[in-house]
Amino acid sequence: MDAKSVIAHEVAVAAGPFAPGHLGELTRIIPFEMVDEVLAEAGRTQQRIRDLPSRVVVYLLLAGALFPGIGWQQVWQRLTAGLDGLRTVAPTAGAMAQARRRVGTAPLRNLFNLLRGPAAGIGTAGARWRGLLVCAVDGTLAAVPDSPANQAEFARHRCNNGGAGYPSLRLLVLVSCGTRTVLDAVFGPTANGETSYAPSLVRSLREGMIVLLDRNFAVQALVEAITGTGAHVLVRVKEHRRLPVLGRFPDGSYLSRLGAVPVRVVDCEITLSTSQGRRTCAYRLVTTLTDPHPHPAAELIRLYHERWEVETSYLEIKSTILGGRVLRARTPAGVAQEVFALLVTYQVLRLAMADATGIRPDTDPDRASFSIALNTARDLLVQAAGIFDHTTVDLVGTIGRRVLADLMPARRIRTRPRVVKRAISKYNVRGAVDRTTYKATISIDILTTRTS
């Protein structure tokens, strides 16, 4: 007869009906006191202790963001799986829906406002460029359920192969490029364009920042608003946009104006070479950093590539967390609640990763695996592990240790053809598509012949 091993599993959770209210080790970043504070601020603290206290419902919503592919009752089962020996309720789907409506959106929005911002260990590699915190703004679309209520609020997004897909909302985020933490976010119907939402993010800019923007955001009023906060701008504009030459600099850039704002213009060609050939693209960059001596043109061109970090953030949210799935909520109010929960969950994962890489100042946060952090957080939630701090302060935790133990290689210059494909389906939308990733080299030529 084989010998048996017995493993004792002890957990420390809140007492009574509050026990299921946790997020595993991530509870250290979102402690009970913080959740109670945002509930009180929103006036959503329960009047009497229920089977589903408001604090527990907030953690349920955050756990739902960690497990987007399952129903709410299965999310509840994961919250209570590690609570062996404790009496826990088994709420119905209807009871959980009523509890989510009771809590509403405001506590999740308040929680996001408490947590948003750059990570504390902002001195890590890649977070700053010449003393400036490097940030980026961009937008994306997220599909919501095709319910009558959502159809009335959100427009349908056209599919690549014709017809109409799910209704979509537009999401814009302001990201710290070094750690991919979220500084601010705004979302709403797609009837409003990205440039309509972008001014709402200006509130989170300040002196000591530089914001990287794509061509769609090269709007005079937006650049003026950002400059008014003391932050700087590096934005790509259309090649043929008329910008007067007011003076030339030795690095190939020239002085100009964008409305009332003095700017510097850099015209360049970037050539990407792979085993499949060469491709050259023209770029015209505009920046409010008008002194070329501390901010050379060639460095600005390389800095602009960091704008892609916001695209990686969207990849992590929409592909790694959501797995290409549609959101759950079937009402606009529920959608707003779910999006804030998703942003909060993404932010705390990023903060946990920044805490880990922050103890190794020479380690670029790019090498930290988001998938490892996400899956470890899911495991610890199911185990109800690491909810309370130990007597000794552990800033890294299990999530951080697993991330540091399996760092990704330093980023290399690679490229793959940009193709349109479905989020989940492995089938090609049209014909054969080259999805090979190729090693690449990049060469940059600054152009000095343009006159306007």
C-alpha cells in the first residue's frame, strides 16, 4: 500500500460573511480598508450585513476581471475554493446580479482613481528619458454584449469580412511606457472619436513628463492643452502638413510653430531591413522640446518607438486577460462597472510587477512576463493565499518571485507583417497570411531638404 502525504493548508481571511472578499496576494495592493473607503465615499456601504456585503462584491467584480471566460457563479467558486472549513454561502446568479447593481460603478471608479498613476519604483530602467517620465496615449475598441440596452448606447463595429459585429466602446489610456502602468483612462461610445476623449486625460499630465502621440492626436488644441500642464509632447504628424521653417539646427531639425506653441520638427526616413527585403517609411515628428542640445533629433526618433508600449498594454488587456472575448455586462451601467474593474485589475498586476523589477534597478521591466504575473495571481486567488502581510514586509511576494525567476530575454529588434486577423479564430480572414517574425535592423536618416 502506498504511503500517503497530508498537506495542511492554512489561510488568513476576513471574518464571517466577509471571508470570500479577497483577491489572493493582490489583496495586499487593494486591502480591505481601501475597498471600504471607496464604498463609503460612494455611499455604497451596506446598511446591514448581508450574505454578499458590498466589500465582497467589489472583490467579486475584480476576480471576474481575472477570470473573464466563466460565469459569476464559477468566479464565486474560485473565491471560496481555498476557504475549506469555513462556512460560506452559495449565492444564486440572480443574487449576485442584484448585488452588483447595488454596488454600482462609483466604487470601482473611485478605486481606479486611487490606484492609477506611475509605479512607486519609477527609477527602474526605461521609465524616464533624460529626466522626463515617458508616457503615451492611444485608443482601442472593446466589444460589448449585443443586448438591446447596449445597442442603444454603443454603435456596432463593422467586421473585416462584412456585416456588423458586436457593439463596441472606445477606450483611451495614458500609460507610463517604462512600466506600462495606467496613469488615466477614459471610455465611452464610439460615436465620439479619439480626439474627443483625449482632452479628458490632460488632467493627469504635469511638468516632468513627455507624452508620445500618434498622428491622429496631432491636434493644435490638444497640444496646447498638454503644454499648458508643463508636460512636453512628441507627436507624429502627416508628412505634408505645412509647418513654417523659423530656424534650422545642426542636428537636422528646425524650429516652427503649431498654433501658439513653439515646436521643433524632425523629418526622417526609417528603413527596416529583414531577410525578406527592405521597407522605408517617412516620419515627421513634432516636439515641444525646442532645444536640440539636451534633446538631439536622433534620440527623439528612437524615443518615439516607445509609443508602442501602449499598444502592448492593450494586447495584455484584450488578448492576455480577456482572451479576445466580449465583455460580460448587458447594460451600459454594467459595462462601465466591468471596464473599471478590468482597469483596476490590470493596474494592480502591473504594480506587482513593477515592485518586483524595482528591486533590480538594471532589469528592464520589459523582461517581466505579464502572463506569469496573471496566472500566478489567479492561482493565489483560488488558494486564498497571501491575503494578509506577514510580520516581515515582503514587497516582492510570490507573484514577483515567479516573475523574476523566469525573466524574458532582452528585447531584440524583430518585426512581423501587420495583418488583420480574428481575435480567437486561427483561421485566416482572407487567403494565406505571413505571420513569421523576422530579425530586423533599423537605419535612420534625418532629412534636411524640406522647406515647410
